[in-house]
Amino acid sequence: RFSQLRASFEGMEPADVATAIDDLGPDERAVVFRVLRRDHAAAAFEYLTPESQEDLIRALGTEHVAAILNDMSPDDRTRLLEELPATVTRQLLSLLDERERTIAVQLLGYPENSVGRFMTPEYIAVLPDWTVRQVLDYVRKHGQDKETLNLVYVVDDDGVLIDDVRMRRFLLADPERRVSGLMDRSFTALKATDDRETAVNVFRQADLAALPVTDTEGVLIGIVTSDDILDVAEELATEDIQMLGGSEALH
């Protein structure tokens, strides 16, 4: 009775919700957290210890939790499987291996064949008040495993995407210059809920090595690379050819 479960937590303070979640087993903890209203879940998450936060995030990526939520009726699932708070989404995607990540994106409520299903959390994000020197130091420290270093994404204190800046500009700029001085606040982004066709079309127009992906509130949660899009474009072309073949067979 997921709707009743959510309703029972509605009037509780976030700290009390966190305490209640802590008293549950890993899978039950994940299910309860998943059915909380998004803003309520975000507030409660802040009250969990770092260890509990990581345990919860890992539990959210398990097949058992996916199976429980997938057994819900379609209308309940649509209503309850809203996006997780962006902080949790980013940690969830970065903690899990590729197989677990596939399960996790289903729990995030992203439609099948949407951008959210094939985005990656491997990107570099910085704040506008950082200096160029700070950015380059950060890239040296954290950039080794990132999908691409061609673009650096600029976010505000809430993680909302406000710009993308080519790495070339940082390499050629004065080390003491602020990131804000390199910004033009003009960027192209995909929503995690966008479909594959939209992603391919936007990539063709943008002509970039990668595009940022945001949630419905504009918070940066991942990127899609040109390699990802090439794979998607090939899948779409194959589907079109198969449909064309089926159409010709009818004639």
C-alpha cells in the first residue's frame, strides 16, 4: 500500500523520517525512501549519517528494490516513481557499476528509451567563483576517469547548470581569473526525460563532444557523449530499416 506508506510520512519532520528509515533493513529503507515526496526525501537524506546515506544509495540500486517497485500498479508507479533528489541521483549513479546503474535508472522513473537511461555521471563541474587555477587543479585531481574533458560545466550552489566552458578557454586564461569571467551563460542541455530522437537531433545541431543532462529542476545530473549518441543513432536507424522491411513485405 504505497500511497498509504507515503501518506504516513507526510506530517513527519525530516529528522524523524531519517530516524524511522535508519531503523529499517536495507531494502525496506530503500523502498520507503523511494516513495517519499521528492522534497521530503531530500530533506530527510540530509539527516542521515554519511554511512547510512551510502548504504541507502547502494540499496536503491538493487534488483530486489526494483522488483518491489515494478510490482506496483502502473498508475501508482507513475505517481510515486518521481525523480530522486538530485544529490542522491548523482551519488547513486557514480557509486554503482554499469550493471547496477542500468537497474538504478529504472528506479529514477526515467521512461524507457529516454536520455536518463543512457547518461553517465562522469563529468567535471565547477563553481563560478572558482579561479582558473582552482579549476585546473581540480581537473588534474578528478579528471582521470571522466568521459570527456573537452567541456567543463558550471553550476550554482544548488547544482543547477548555468553554463558550459570549453577546456581550451581555461588553458589559455590567466590563472587568477574567475570562472564567471569566462561565462556567457549560453549552453545547450538535454533533459533526462527527453527521448532518444530528441537527443540525436539536439546533438546534430550542437556539434559538441558531449551534452549535459539535467533533471526537471535544471540540476546537472549527467552527460551524454557523442559515442553514446552514435550508438543510439545506429539503433534508431536499424529500427527504421526493420520497419521499412516490414512495410515492404506487406506490399
